[in-house]
Amino acid sequence: QLQLVQSGGGLVRPGGSLRLSCAVSGVRLDYYVMGWFRQAPGKGREAVSCISAHNGITYYPDSMKGRFTVSRDNAKKTLYLQMNNLKPEDTAVYYCAANLPPVLFENCNRDDFGSWGQGTQVTVSS
């Protein structure tokens, strides 16, 4: 049975970097479309990035391009989100998500994902 366990996150100063991890158990990671989403207080859950199954093609909404990098290590069964030059507006709870194809990674739609990590808080503040 698919389980997603997140780690990383915390408090970082503006301009700093963090890396989030999402460890997958119970299944082969490369079979799944994976995504990172975030939810700030009082706002809806928005897409940060998605990555395709098998060949690892990435997608970023325009608002997320340039500072966020998604990657996967299929051998370690772990999904990563590298976040650089963080800003206070990046403060949110970050979630990883997974679903089998034919979910379209390039849509990166939260409603398409059926399995979610527990969430991890990222706070960007001086």
C-alpha cells in the first residue's frame, strides 16, 4: 500500500534554501506521477511542481519557475523539492502527492492526486 512520508522544512530566512523529501513505501516510485503542492493560511492548495512517471519530465506553473526544482531518486524511492531564494510569501504547508497514470503531470491538478503526504511546514521569516 502506498505511503508518503515527508521530511525537511522548517524556519529559514529570506533568500535561504531548503530541501523537502518525500519517501515512498509500498510501491515503485517510477510508476507514479508525483507532485508538490502548498497551502498558505487562508488560501487554497496550489501546485508547486509535478513530475511524470518513468521518465521524470517536470512541470512548473509559471509562478513557480526559477526557484523550485523537483527531482526523484527511484532507487531511493524518494521525491525531492529543492527551494532556493525563498521569500516570505513561500510560507506554507507543503505536501507531496502521488497518483498512477493516466494522470497528466503537466496539468498538475491537486484533484487528480489520491495519495498525500502528511505535510510539512515551511516558514520564511527574518
